[in-house]
Amino acid sequence: MKISILGLGYVGFPLACAVAMESSHEIVGYDPNKEKINTIQSGQSPIDDARAELDIQKIKFEVSDNPDIIDNSDIYIVCVPTPVGADYLPDLNPVKSAVELICKYLRKDQIIIIESTINPGVCDELVIPLIEEKSGLKCREDFDVAHCPERINPGDEEWNVYNIPRNVGSSSARATKICANFYREFISGEINEMPDIKSTEATKIVENTFRDINIAFVNELAKSFDVLGINIDVVIRAASNKPFAFMPHFPSCGVGGHCIPVDPYYLIERAKMSGFDHKFLKLAREINNSMPAYAVDLLAEKLNEVAKPIKGTQIGLLGLSYKADIGDLRESPALKVKNLLLERGAKLKSYDPYFPDFSDVSNLEELLTRCEAIFIATNHKIFTEITEEQLIKNNVKVVVDGKNCLSEEIRNSKKIIYKGIGI
């Protein structure tokens, strides 16, 4: 078969590599971003992903910013972003644009797979009617639509596109089987055949909303325990020794990435259209969205202990990425912390080894020498290895640890004012 992947980012590019590595199908990729296409054509990965960087050295497949490359495909796979706007409303325009593009090339007996995260009902209510309108073909008679929600965990050395189990459902049992067998060719994990598309769409939303709710729970506990004088880190680690019915989550200065802070809004808005109000999900989002401001307030309190305001103080922001040891700014709470500190007049210096172009200094030591206080916004390994001696030598007086990742030595220091989230 000829397989076309639309969107060559964190989802589409690893997928394209996996299909090229493990199957005999012809694989092509389309992305309108010319710079991204040039990067891939030069034999480099366009994303910060260690496995993809290795794969692209071993295989080659055709990519282009010209959509004609997807013509005469048997399967089209849509891997475009599905963001939310400033008002937290889902933006399905990238999916609609990709589907409309496919319609220009669609013929009978082809399958369109949506991997992009979408809310329950999108395939039945938007994708299929749009294809039928634009192409003149009929779903189930002339073509099928399937959904196989992406599961990518950037930076994870164990779980990747080759072994993470997947769920797939489509507009017909026949298409579900074809798609499931296709994914089985290059994925060692279980490929679960779902009974319908809507249930399949719901799986990804439930997975990430589950995490969002549990993170909100511990973030609210962190605020409560701070008032009560309880160390939340000690409590969670102790609760974790229960061998059943408990899954540890830890507080931080915010929730980032493309999925967890975004996906709940898809379910919230779709349920609202049908007359249901997800109060619990909205509250979880409200709590997690509050964490960057809460953490900045902690910094203000600790600076007050050394008679310093945020305004005019040399503050170092360590980390811009949303996750440790990867270069990914999507929905990063570090960026929200940065904006809040700038709004409050801090003389801010930022440093992230994965984003030298966005950093104000060239290395960690330079940042430490220029700051009176530091805020850890990303738990990159280089930051977790900071010592008390380094901080004292550079006259850093206050440390707010937004990821609770620094050593016990620093946490218990008598010469540095330390504050974590709930610690």
C-alpha cells in the first residue's frame, strides 16, 4: 500500500519513521512547513526525539511541502495539531484543512485515519460529512474513516511509537480490521479493535483528563499542606507504598505539553453542546492553570524574607521546556512563569540548554553569577545537579523549586532560603 502522513511533527514524523523501518509499504510525508521538509530531506529529525534522530539515519522516505505527493494513496493518516485558543475553545481547523486537502485526491476504497487528538463525535459529526460534501463519495460505500489516537511520550526511553499499545476504531468493521493489521506491522504493543469511532475518540481524552485531574488534586493538596505545615513530597512517597489502589502524582508550577492541558477542554466543550456541564474537569483545569501564578507568589514571599521585591531583583529562570531533558515549549508553564515575572518587573535572565536562542545567558554558571534568586521551572538533569556550594559561591539567596527536584542538601540549607511546591 501507499501510506501518506499529513503533518510531520511530534506525532507524524516518528510514525513515518516506524512505518518505513518495519513495513514494506511505500511511505510519503506531507507538511506545509518548508523548513521542516528541508530538515528531513537533509537526513535530520525535525523534532527533539532521540529515537527519531536514530531512525532517520537508517531509512529514507519521500517528503514534500507539495500536497501532490499524497496522490494515489491507499491510507491517509492525519497527524496535525489540535490546539485550543486563548479562550480554551478547541481549534479543529488544522484537522478540517487536512481533510479538505485529502478530498482533492480521494478515490474509492481509500481509508482516512485521524491520529490527531479530537473530542468524541468529531469523525461522525465533522470529518465524514465534510469528506462526503467535498468528494461526492459515500462513507462505508466508497471510503472509510478511522481513528487511532496518537500516544507519544517525548523523552521516554522505554515507551515509543514502536511499542505503545494503540486503540483503533472506524466507520466499518472491515476498515477497523485493515487499520489494526496495518498498525500491527510496526507496533509490538497490543492493537485493540474498538467497536466504533466515538468510543475510540473518547479513549485519548479520558487518558489525559485522568492525569490532569490527579495532578490538580496534588496541586491543591500542595497549597493546603503549605498552610498546614506538611511536606507533601514526604506524604505522597509514603502513600505510594500501598501496593494497590494508589497512583502517585506530584505537584509542580504548572502542567505543560500538547495533551494534558489541552485535551480536557475538548470533552468539556463537546459535552456542553449536548447539555452536560463537566464541573469537575473545569475545576481541575482552573487549579492547574493557577499554579504558575501561585509559584511566582511563593517567590515573592521568600524574597520578602531578605527584604527584596520581585521588581528590580536579578532573578534567574532555569528552564523553558515543559518537560525534563527535551526541547519542547508546547503549553509550557515555564513561559507563563516568565511572563508573570516580567510583568512584575523582575530583572530576569532565562536559561535552557535545549533553547540557546531563547536563553539570555550561554550557560548555567553564567546565570548563577548574575542572579540573587532562582526559579526552577523545568527539571532538566543539569539543574537537578546544582549543589548548595554552587549557590552559596554565587551568592544566590533564594531558590523556588517549581519542580521539587533539587537535593535534600539544598532543601535543608541554613544559608539559602528554599521553597518547593508544597514543601
